[in-house]
Amino acid sequence: MQNKITIEEAVKQISEGFSSIYSKDDVLHLLSVLETKSNEFEITDEMVRTLSDDIAEALSNEGTDIVDDYELTMNYKEVELDSIDLNEGKIKAAVQDALENYIDNNKS
């Protein structure tokens, strides 16, 4: 099994090597040992909890703006919610804002 290297390490190896023409085999070998940063991403339990809290807070901050319409039935000493229509656009925007804020605040 070959050890993987990052793109930065590959660039360093090439720039420190002899200036010559690299063969197709050299390039294929280099590409086979490259490790992309997308392979390094991992979602932790803490990240899930933080994101969940951020999304819940963002939706809570929207308040009644995320509700387009609702129907109630009033009975003796009781109010029942028969239906509720949510504004999907405002929900998506609140979730997207929460995710973007999380990403901006946690860039390495």
C-alpha cells in the first residue's frame, strides 16, 4: 500500500527535483499517491450538535415569519391546531444562513 501525499507535498517534490521532462508513468504515479483534502473531512458528534443548535436558533429567530397560514378549531377549554402551512423559502434561508455562519466560524 502506498502512502498518500498532499498536493502541497507533491508540488514540493516536483519543484525540488531535477528539471527534466516527466514521463507519463511519473505523472500517473504522482496522481495515484495524491490525497485530496475532501478525504480528510469528517463530521463529529459535536459538529452535529452545534449545527442542530444553530439551525434551531435560526428558525426560532424567524418566529412566526416561517408560518404562512394556519387553521384552528376552538372547543370548550381547548384550541386545536388543524393545519399549518410553513414558508419553505424562509426555512431554507434560515438553515442556509446557519450553515454558512457555522462554516465561516469554523474555517481552519
